[in-house]
Amino acid sequence: MALKQIEAIVHPLVAADRAAFLDAATAPLVLLDIPLLFETGADALMDATLLVTAPPELQRARVLARPGMTEAQLQTILARQMPDREKRGRATHILETLSLDSVRVASGR
């Protein structure tokens, strides 16, 4: 319940900030980092989407390596996300982050 109240306050502010950012943008390509992009339906507003992803076991290890992160917190995060398979089906582009080197190769850097 409290989360819904917080989201009702924060989300309109974030949307207004994003709109102002886009209005001021002069570049031909603008990148937005939007948590829960597909879950909120914000992907419908995008020309294209890039899903940055990793296999579940690697994702789990990375998240649990964060200071103070617990298994319970990870489960709470995952419960709010749609399954990776579904996000892959909706994304225009997919970048699998198996390692820093694999990302450099995929991005051409």
C-alpha cells in the first residue's frame, strides 16, 4: 500500500522530468534508462528498446554482491519484474552482459 502511494507521488514527477529532458534534447538519438520499462508499459512510448540482461544465475550473483543486499530483497525485486523471456520477446534489441568484455565486443568498442 505504501509503495503505491509513493509511486503515485514520484511517477508524475519523473514523467515530467523525462518530458523536459526530451524537449531539451538536440541529439538525433536519446537514451533513457527506465526501470520496469516493460512492466509499466512505457515501452509503448519508445521508438526502440534495448534490454540489458544476463542469465538468472549471473544476475542473482551480481545483485547479492551489492552491499546490504539480501535474498529476501532480491525476491522482492524479482517479483515486480516480468520474466526475462517475456522482456526478450518485447525488446527491439538485446544486450547480454555475460562479462564486461562481451559487452565491449557486442557494442563494437
